[in-house]
Amino acid sequence: MADGSDKSWILMVTAQSPTNIAVIKYWGKRDETLILPINDSISVTLDPDHLCTTTTVAVSPKFEKDQMWLNGKEISLAGGRFQSCLREIRSRGTDYEDQEKGISIKKQDWEKLNVHIASFNNFPTAAGLASSAAGFACLVYSLAKLMNVKEDQGQLSAIARQAHLTLQGSGSACRSLYGGFVKWAMGNDPNGSDSIAIQLATEAHWDELVIIIAVVSSRQKETSSTSGMRESVETSPLLHHRAKEVVPKCIVQMEEAIRNRDFPSFAKLACVDSNQFHACCLDTSPPIFYMNDTSHKIISCVEKWNRAEGTPQVAYTFDAGPNAVLIAKNRQVATLLLQKLLFYFPPASETDLSRYKLLRLCFRVSFAWLAFLYLEISYLIGDKSILKEAGIETMKDVEALPPPPEVKDNIPSKNAGDVSYFICTRPGRGPVVFSDEKALLHPETGLPK
Ligand code: DP6
């Protein structure tokens, strides 16, 4: 380790990792310890500018124990899985030398150095938006960079797959080690060595897609994915049929659809897969309900529109929660989608009345710009420019939205407040390392800034 005389140095790495949304779902493990899935899955990585985790990891001879802070709060690292993840990475660390700072770390030193970790999500952790996928990918990626691990992304994805903190964790984190379109191959090896993430295409390959997420409920998930999928594996015959007979064919077709940027096939496969995953949840005993009425209304809105157009415009997919992830085939379709969504699900509700009143007050005293700002801030986050493109600049524009033509004979009621907010994003890049200026830990103390 450094020359032994100076123990004040701190070595740190800051990285940012994206989250991902599966279009062919992972649901069910064949090995709970190694986190080996019962089928392949495919995901789209979401733009980290809108949804990501930033993590700083640091080592120093002066750190007395391993410590971690998540969104500013210290959390326990007692979980065996976290320790085994750390052990895996430490054992793969290689020699590190920085003569200027007087740091020289030998391979065998990594296990003697304690780590400090600070992690921050740029989106609500409790929104059920696969925050753990971004989190664990970021943890593994930044620790690997810090410890000079030479393994490629595929091998790192195998560690990310198994990274669990206390009871939370995410096998799907392995797909966040790449940008664009990613497959998690289930593998055959009983020791899990070939259960890794593989990039199918970069985000640039299909950059027309626009993703709008409707955050339906900000409450914590009721049944965690981990226990939900365990119960499905134990009790759902449909899940086993899906894993054995359905998914293998869909994976081949989805890979082809992505390769050819074939939106109709992509959308059909994604919607069918999401519905089948939720059917497996219903087939579980006792049944698991992740979607709610709002989720069903969103499905029906998209299905009606797609049918009216004669070819899919938008794909929908739902994870283990009620939030809808809607993938529009291009920007123009996304603006139409947003108009429809805002028609059905305008902001405000009984409980949001103050927000509504504030908006109305703004208009009454001609602070339309303030109202717009408020609408922008509170009801659509991410790529906010889409609001303007959809011609929605004020609350009045929302109120004036016409009913979607495909429902003109049977106009459904509006569902104000059923969607907490929307996020507009697109396919994005994989993890990146940031300069120390963006570190979440103080360079001198190694404590959160
Ligand atoms: C529905 O990766 O969160 O989002 O491996 O048990 O931690 P564990 O589960 P997790 O499950 C994700 C399930 C899903 C589908 C998917 O992302 O493929």
C-alpha cells in the first residue's frame, strides 16, 4: 500500500449508470443464490440524463470501516450479498500506481482497504422505476474502475447480476452495464459464468424512439420482484410454459426487430410479453396484482389508437408495479401520445387542488409563464421540450385538448390526478466515469459532501 508514512490519501472514482426497461421480461430464477434466470431477457437502456444513479466509491487507509450513503442517508452494509459482491471485485483488483499522489496499491492490498460509497438517484427511488438496476450497475462499475479491474463489461455484468444490498437487489442490473439494446443471456453453465449481459445494438442504432413513462403511483412496490418471482416459479404453470416455449421464440424475433428497426414487430412483441408477464403474476398463487385501473386504462388507450391506425404507433410495457412505460416510434408520434395522455390524465385531483388553484391564479393575474413553468416542473420531467412540441404550454392548453379521434363516439371520462407525473426520455448510453469534481464524497474527509 502507499509508502506507509502518509495515510491521508483518498482514491476515488465517480460513475453514472443508467436504468433499463425490459421489453422481454426476466421473471423467475433457476438459482436464487447465483441469480440465474429461467429465460433470456431484452431491455432498452434509458437516457441517464433523465434517469440514472451517480455513485462515488473511495478507498483510503484512514477509513475505519466500509460505509455507504444512499441519497444522503447512511445505510447498512451488513447484507452478505453486498459483502460477496465487494469480495468478488476486490479479488479481481489489480496493481494501481499514482506517483504524483504517492499512492501505490498492490493487488493484495484491495481487501485491506475499507470503502466509502455514496450513491444518488436523479429520480424518486420509491417510484418503482428500477432504481436498483441503475444502483447496482453503478456500484459494480465504479468499484471495478476504482480497483483497476481488467475484466470486460460482460464479466462485470455477471457480478452486477448478483449484487444485492440487504434484501433489495436486482438481477436486471446486469443489463444496465451497456447502453442501447441489451440481452441478458440466461446461460447454461450451472456456475453462472455464461449468464451475462450482451449489447445487441447501441442507442445510436435506433435513436428515433421516444419513451414516455407514466408514474402511476409513487408508493413502494407491494410485492418485491424477488419474492414475486419466487412465488411464480413455485406456483405458476403458465410461467414455466412461458420460459420454455414462448420466450425463446420471442427473443429471436425481438433481436430481429431491433436489428431491422422494425417498429410494428418490436411493439407487438413488447406488449404481448408485458401482458404475458402480468398473466403469470395472476397465475401465481396467491395472485399478484402489479397493474391497477390506471395501468389498464393506459393499455386500452394505446390499444385503441394502434388499432385505429392499423399499425402500432406505441408499445407499452409494465414492470412489477403500475407505472406504464410507453415507447413511441418517433418524436411526432410521441407528441400525439402526450396529447392523448394529458387528455385522459390531466394533472390535479381533489388532493392536488392547491396546485390547480395556483395555476388558475397564475392565469388570472396573467402569470402564464409561471403556470407553464409550474406545469413543466411538476407534471413532466426529463426531456421537457416535448411539451412545447405537443403545443402544450399552459394549463389551458391541457383543458382544451380534444378527445382522441379514435374514441369520438364513446368519450371516456377524464382521470385527473391518476398519473402523478410523466417522464419523457429516450434510449441512452451505458455507464460512464466522471471527473472528481462531480464526486459525492469530500476529497479530504471521504464523507458525503
Ligand atoms: C419485472 O431484477 O428487480 O422488472 O433479481 O430478484 O432482484 P431480482 O429482481 P429484479 O426483477 C426485475 C423484474 C422485472 C422484469 C425485468 O426487468 O426484466
